[in-house]
Amino acid sequence: MNIKQARKLGIDSDAVLKEAVDRIAIANKLSNPRRNFLRSTLTLGGLSMLTGCVLDDSASINAALGRISRINDDLQGLLFDPNRLAPTYPESMITRPFPFNAYYGEDEVRVVPEEGFRLEVAGMVTDKRKWSLPELRAMPQADQVTRHICVEGWSAIGKWGGVPFASFLKLIGADTTAKYVGFKCADDYFTSIDMPTALHPQTLLALTYDGQVLPPKYGFPMKLRMPTKLGYKNPKHIQAIFVTNTYPGGYWEDQGYNWFGGS
């Protein structure tokens, strides 16, 4: 129902809008901080979209917010410059100790044995063989000192090293016209990113932190490091990578996070 139809039926459209705003405010208070991140992006333009239907329960509010989030994803994708670099910093500015962050406590960090580990590759790639850590470490490496930005409001500067992800995708014959690259992790986390971000020159398949083998609490055996994305888009303990045109979602994204997740 739009505003014109509401007026014909004698419905106070201003009251409908006020009720929608009030319900969103209530939903914000009841939901966790991570879902608040999505709702905090709602603009007046988004609210005007909501007046096109009657929002009479939390499910309809979430559906409307989901539509706005998808529009937001599309806009972020259009604005993303694959050649623009995130700021880098001198090693003197590294945050020590670098914060631990996950959906579980540090005492629950997954310990992945190096012996026998193989990185799985699947989907729209020509070379689907599995990769050992020695093979990955033998590839040309790059370092970066960049800022990790968390959706929860904090940031920290760290030094990561590893294989430029674009080089790895080229090596395995990935179809770079595909829409998504997905990741499955040893701690049951999963996420996915857009192909332009996967090919960004600062996106690393990180194997080290601060010059040392990546510690378990930072993602051993490897994590994807992307200074152009918020922290939750940077998966740790990666076990499998796949290239696809089917939307893969993600652990937090499926719970209401913005999918594109640009920083």
C-alpha cells in the first residue's frame, strides 16, 4: 500500500510512517549491536521506501531493511575503486598487542595442525588441486601495515604478510568474471566477497603476522586480509576457497550484516 492508496482508505499516512519509525527504534533496542550496524545505515530515503507498505511486525521491518541493505551493497560495489589503495603505516604505529576478535572467546581459538593441512579450492577454477602451506609459502610474498576496522567501533594497525590473492586466483585459473569468492573456515565461520575486492592489490592470503607465522588467535593457517573491508569480512582459519556466481552469504551477513562490508 502506498501513501495515495492509504489516503483513499482514510488511513493517516503520517501515523503509518511514525509507527514504522517507532518500530524500528524498538527493534534497535532489542537487537544486538551487530544488527544495529545495519539499521543505523537507514536514511530518510530508506524511510520513504518503507512507507510503500504497512510494517506491522518485526519480520516485515527486517525484510524492508534487507531490501535497503541489498541496495546499499549495490551502491558500495559501484563506488568501489579496485585501484584505490587503503592507507599504509610505518611499523612504529603497529598496535601491540593487536586485539583478538571473534564470535567466541580467546580460550576457544581453533588450533589447526600444520601437518597434513591442505587448502581446498573449488567452483569456477581450472586447477582444483589442494595446496599445502609449504607450497603457499614458496610463492612470491607481500607485506602490508594497514588498519583493521571493526564494525563494533574500534580499529588497530597490524602487519600482515602473504600471497597476493589476485596472484593466487590467477594461478588456480579462477574465472575472474564470476561474482563471488567464498571462504569456509576451521572454526565454522564462513563469508564471501565480491570479485573486484578479491583482485584488489592489497588483498592478501595472509600467512604471517608481524613477521612471524600467523598465530592461531590471528587465524592460522591463513586468513584473508583486506584493508578495504570491515573486520568481519576478513575470514580466519581458512580451509576452503570457492569461486561462484551463486550468492554464498556469510556467518554475520545472514544475520543482518551488510554484505559488501566496505571500510
